[in-house]
Amino acid sequence: MLETLGIHFPSLAIYLVNFVLVLVLLYLFAYKPILKLMDERAERIRESLEAADLARQEAASSQEAIQEQITEARREGQRIMDQTREAAERFRTEEMDKARQEAEAF
């Protein structure tokens, strides 16, 4: 019946064997290497994303540390300014008292 349609069983068997052989060869020499390359690329991308995330975290912690140092430096500067003002006020008061005493003694 198939022969009336122009299909010969021996030819069909040869075509089927050739098709399976081509599939096996493509799997071994094309599909596997392509999958391997894609997996390696996915791994490199994942590692790059992890490195970027780590760098972002380090930058954030560095920024916090820098901000903390700036805040501490401002506090220290304000403390020094307050001490200087107090010392200047004491000096001014002492000099005024000396001047008053000298004026009263004169």
C-alpha cells in the first residue's frame, strides 16, 4: 500500500537511520557544547552580579563610616570651639578684673 504512494520501506528505514544519526551527531557536537557555553556564561553573569552586590555593600558601609567620621569631626570641632570660647571668656574676665583692680588701686 505504501509503495503505491511512492514510499519504499528500505528507503524509509535508511532515511530514519540517517535522521537519528544526524540527531545524535548534532547532540554531541552542537547541543552539548552550546549548553556548556550557556552554562558558563550564566555562571560568569551570576558571579559578576554577586561581585557587584558585594561592591555595593562595601560602598554603602564605607559611606556610613565616612559619614560617621565627618559627624565625629564636626563634634570635635564644636567642642574645641566651645573650649576656646570659654578660655577667651575667662581670659577677658580675668583681664577686666585686673584692669578694675589697677584702676581702683590707682
